[in-house]
Amino acid sequence: MCKYIVSRNIPIPNLRQRYPFATMQVGESIFVPHPKGHSAYTAAGQIARRYGMKFTSKQRCERGEMGLRIWRIA
């Protein structure tokens, strides 16, 4: 006898989307602290190519913490 329960209609969580780039509107931005800045920069580039968006980024110090601010520009 099987000890596992089969379920239906359970949504699959989107674990790959760490950053909200795909849902950002033009003019919106996010700040990513330093250790994860490179990862966010790479993710923004992938989303830009996939969906035809454009992003720009600047390294900044905000609230005493170094990081990367990424803006959607188109």
C-alpha cells in the first residue's frame, strides 16, 4: 500500500524569481545590498533580454549600506 497522498491544484511556487524585475514599471527601482548586487545585476540583464526591457544601475551607499540601485528605464 502506498503511503503518499496524491494532490491536485496545488500551485507551483516561482522559486526562480528573487527580484521583481519582470513586474517593475518604468521609473521604479530597487536597492540590493552589496553581497547580492552582482546577482541582481545579472538577473536584470536576463529579464531585459527576455522581455525587451531596459535597466540601468549605480553603486550607492543608502542608509549606511553599500549596494546597487537598479532602475527600469524602458
